[in-house]
Amino acid sequence: MRVLICGGTSFLGRHIVNALVQLGHDPVVRSRHSDPSLDFAQLRTAQDWMPHLQGIDAVINAVGALRNRPDADLQTLHMTAPAALFDACVQAGIRRVVQVSALGADKGDTLYATTKRAADDYLLALGQAGELNPAIVRPSIIFGEGGASSKLFILLAQLPVLPLPQIMRGSQIQPVAVRDVAQAIAKLASIEAAENTPSGVIEIGGPQALSIERFIATLRAQMQYGPATVRMLPNWLSSASAKLGDKISWMPWCSEAMALLEHDNVTDPATLRSLLGREPMNIYQMVASLPKGGPRG
């Protein structure tokens, strides 16, 4: 089957493309990098999308950003363009649509959470009306090759003295390997399996829940370093570091990320195990899963 994947050149998108190929599907990658005629932020109506849906059997939307970009704001990236895409799928008769969201998008009032949630709710409404068969995937923190946050975690794990915001000690996450998330999404997109796979909101987390501080410690141990000396930053300095990250486009630590950590980012690990039909990657295997030299990208 031919699967249109928006954001197919992104960190997660590239792994989804590989997973689709491994399942014998034909991924059709749509991004500004692969197709200059397709600027996601400019496709704001169903008619804009229709030329890109010819011959397509299912759609995956893996486009996302933590903050506004100079060329596109989050309202457009997360809601306006996806809603137009979903409407176009209805018109084109494409039933299976997989939307990549984020665990915790249903909580909080940050711009990231509210725009992601708006698109999720729009797609759910189409599903409840019988127009589509949607799957909204909400993963916890994704770790793997090409991830900006993964690269940051690895860099932090190499520091003998580790300065951390207090929230990274108290808030729980459930790190999940990018290849596991990608394989689950590829399976969910399959028309053949659509009647036997979950629909609606699907939360995905790895096998273990732990704090970011503890996760960095496990990465450090995997790299055969001894325990680091951890210095917890005062609240004012934590906020300042997040605001500094707001000004650095590639930095995954920013005000939006800090706000997302105000709620534990965890879910039932059995969901991912069921989707994969096997045990997901353990956090103690994650460094070994990276190419030599750590995450790229």
C-alpha cells in the first residue's frame, strides 16, 4: 500500500519511512526538502491537499515543532494545515489517518499543547462522525539516532558535574526508542490491519518510568562513567535556562518543554508491547542502539 507521510524527513519521520519499507509498503514522503512544491504551512485548505493524495491508501502526519518558526507558526503547523489534510482525506476517501501527537498534549495550556490538542480533537471528531478511521499516537520522550533531545541527553550524561532544573528530578518520563515508536506507527497505518489495530488516542511509553535525572544517570552508566555530581538549579535559573533555549532554534530545552514536564509523562507500557508483538527496547540498551559517536542530527 502507498502511505503518504508528512514530515518524512524529520527525526521520527525517517524511522517511520524505514519501518514502512520493512513492512512491504510504499512510503510517499512529503516535505519541503523532498518536494519543493509542498510547503506544509501553505497547505491550508482541503483543495490544497488534493493533488498530493492521488493514489494514496493511508496518511501519516508526523509534522511538529516545539515553538513558532520564522516560516511557520505552531497554529498553522499543528492545527490549520493538519485539519485541511484531514478534510482532504475525507473527500479523497482515505480512511486510515495516523496523527503523531505527544503524551501530555491533553494537559496544560502551552501553545504546543493547545495546538496539538486542537488537531487531535478535530481528527477525533471526524472519526466519531464515521468519516475516517483515525489513530492519534501520543508517545513519551523519544530517544534515538537523529533526535535533538537524545543528543542533548548524551551530552549531559558526559558531564562530571551536572546542573539540572529541579523539575528534572521530580517529573517522571517513560523514554521510548525511536525505532519502536516508528514500527508501531507503521503498523497502525496499515489498511490490512486497520480493523484489528487500535483507533482513537493511543498513548505510547517505554518499559520504564523514571525521572530525567535518573535517565541521564542510566545513559552515563551505559557509557561506563561513574556517577556524576548533580547540582539542582534554583527555580529562577531553571526558568532563565528555558528562556535562553527559546532563542536557540535547535535547542530542545525551552519554555514549552519545561511546561510539558509539569505533568508526569507516563502511560501503560503494555500498549506498546501489544502493538509491537514483542518487548520494547529497555532503557539500558539505548546507548548501544546508537551509531558510534552518539546521536546524529
